[in-house]
Amino acid sequence: MKKLIILAAVAGLLAACAVGPNYRAPETAPAVLNNAQSPAFTAQSPEAVWWQEFGDAELDGLVGRALADNLDLRAAIDRVKAARAVFVERNLDYAPHVPLDGAYSHSKEQEPGFGTNRFNIQSDSLGIDATWEIDLFGHVRRSVEAARADLGTERANYRDAQVTVAAEVARNYFELRGVQKRLEVARENLDSEHQTLELTQLLDEAGRGSELDVQRSRARLKATEATIPPLEAAEKQADYRLAVLLGKRPGTLDQELRPAVVATYAKPLPIGDPAELLRRRPDVRAAERELAAATARVGLATADLFPRVNITGFIGFLSGDVGRLFDTSTGGDARAWSVTPTVSWAAFDLGTVRARLRASEAQSDAAAANYEKVVLTALEDTENSLAAYSARQAQLKSLTEQTVASRRAAELAATQYREGVADFLVLLDAQRTQLEAEDSMAQAETAVNVSVVAIYKALGGVGQPASDDTAARLARAP
């Protein structure tokens, strides 16, 4: 027993010297966002959950339900569970594996020679086997490190899925409301054009107009009418997409998502501290954990160049007579034990091992390059979203002024046409300009809100709560 204790202590000391590279997280400079200096943004932290910045109760409810019921998130949680199970399994390799083993055999065999006599052979065993790998070169340690990093990757992927689902719900919600607003604009203009058509018909009948004006008016009306079916289809598509994001069948939300007015975001946007961007981005965290796992697997492949030492043992009862299996009398003691150290080493197959090691090193280099790419993509994504938001706000301001002017122009043209002062083409052009301006403004309002969603997604869901993260509870690891 004393020898076994000494052996275990020596093995523990040697295991601390695992071969292969020890992982160090990349040193990445904090993000500096040039477009964040615009007056359109503020360094204040947003609401506890970023979608609450819009003050839309319907949106709040949709996002909350999606985070609870989205099927992509369920699958991500299951992947976290699987990674955690693998980590627990690898971590248990530090300790001996001790299964309970029982066996019984009974056979008849012919006696040696040319006789025909046969005799019974019977054996029984019951006890526990133990197998323990002494981790001299870090094979177990590196496998545990890789499993822990894989678990971290899946947890980051789950977080990324949360950010994506929340952003997709918000984006589709605003696009739905934008389409509904465009439908309202088109239908209002269609009503106005019906009135204009009736007016041209009355003037033609009274001899003050012409058939040409009537047909031009009808053509304008039909052009507006033709814009409505595609918008109705887009409305249904956004409705159906939201239902699926909430884990429901298309059409389930038809009544809930009937047309409603939404406000356009029109105040400085709080984005928090831009220097924290890379720490907040879950895809950057996932890429870093993938690099950690790849580095650990280089150590795992390196350890295969060295011998692996295992100790197997048995303690229990052995007997050729099942009736005396537990007999501990002097003449028939069936108690037994054994300890067998074994050494395995790919001494004559090191070329194969080195090839696997080179493959692991190449995969680690690829993971490092991917991490750098993800960091650059995160910075690009964020800068683009910030620039787009500023541009959308400026565009909306101009379109709002254009819409006001075009409405007034259409009113004046209609009055002058009725009074016979203006030509019908003047009225027709004014109505077309008004419709285009109002439709463009509706699209611009949607684009502003969608730009806000894109910013918060690019910032890694800043403000999105993670304290009650289901995956964090499921995958809590030492």
C-alpha cells in the first residue's frame, strides 16, 4: 500500500508537466470605433435589455417569448448539454475507472490422449476491476483542456444565438410595421386617385376636360393599385417569419400583429463603452475558445509521442467451484487480488503520430487565423452599422421635409386643377411625387429602426441579460 501511495504521488507530480504548448489567450487591443464619435450616439449604457429602448410593449413581448421558445435556442442548449457531458467524462479520466465484474463459465472438454472421456471445467469470479492511466505526459490533462474549451465554445455559441434571435425578431417586427405603413400610404393615395378619376370624368362630361385626362388618371390609379399586392405578400411573410421565430406555426400571430403605429427612434443612441466591444461579442469569445481547444489538441497529439502507462487491478473472489466462491476457510480461500502495470508506446509507428501532430498544429494555426478574422469582422460590422444609422437619420430628415412639401404641392395642384388654372399633368405629377415621398419616408423610418437593431446586434447584444442564462446554469463548469 505504501508503494502504491508513493507511485500515485510521483504520477501526480509528473502529470503537472504536460508536453505541448500551454495556451495563452491572444492579446487583442481594445476596439476603437471611429463612427461612435458622431452626435447620434452616447456612451451611456442602454436599457437593461436593448429592445426596451424603443418603448414598444408588443416588441418586448415578442422578443421575450422568442428567447423562451425559439427552436434554434433549444438546439443550442442541447449542444451545451452534450459538451458539458463530454467535459465531465474527460475530467473523470483523472481518477481510476472501477467497474464491477462478475463471470461464470462451465464447459466439458475431452481428456488429453485418444480416450473418449470428458471432464467438467468450471470457474467463477466476482470483484471489481480498476484501470488508471498515470498521466505522465499530460494526455489526460490536454484532453480535459480541449473538452473545457469546447464547452466554452458552445456556451458562447448559445449566447450568440440569443443575440441573433432577439435581433431577428426586432428586425422582422419593424419590417412588418414598415410594410403596414407603406400599405396605408398606398391605400390612402389610391382613395385620393379614385377621387381624381371621378373629377376628370365629371369635367370631361361637362366639356371642361378631355378623355386624355381621364385615361391618364386611370393609368395613375392602376399603377398605385399594382403596388398593393406585393406589399400584402411582404406583410404576410414578415408575420409568418415572426411566428416561426417564436416557435409557432405560420399564421398564429395574424390577429396579434394587426396594423399598429410604431415610433421611429429619434434620440441619441446609447451604446455603452465601445472599448468593451470585443469582450461582449459572443462570436469573438467562441473563436477564442476554438483556438484554446485546438491548442490543447496539439498537446494531446504531442503526448502520443511518449509512452502511456496504465495500471490495472482486480480485487474480489476467484474459484473453480461456485459453491465455494465466498469460502474463506484455510483450505479454500477464494479471495484474490492483482496489480498489473502496462506500458504502451507507438515506438515503431512514430511517423503516423508525427503526421497527426502536424495536422493538429495546422488546425491550431487555422484557428488563430480565424480568431483574427472574427475580430476584424466584428470591428467592420460595428463600424458599418454605426455609419448606416447616422446616414439613415440624415436621410429621414430630408425625406420628412420632402413629404411635407409634396403634400402641400398636391393640395395646391388639386385646387388649381378644379379651378381650371393648372393643367392635369401638373396634378398628376404632384400626386405621383407625393406617393413616392410618403412611401420613401415610410421605408426610411423602418430603416432607422432596423439600423438600431443592427447596432445592438453588432455590439454583441449590449444590455441583453445573461445572469439567468439557461445555458450558463446547464453548463456551469469548474
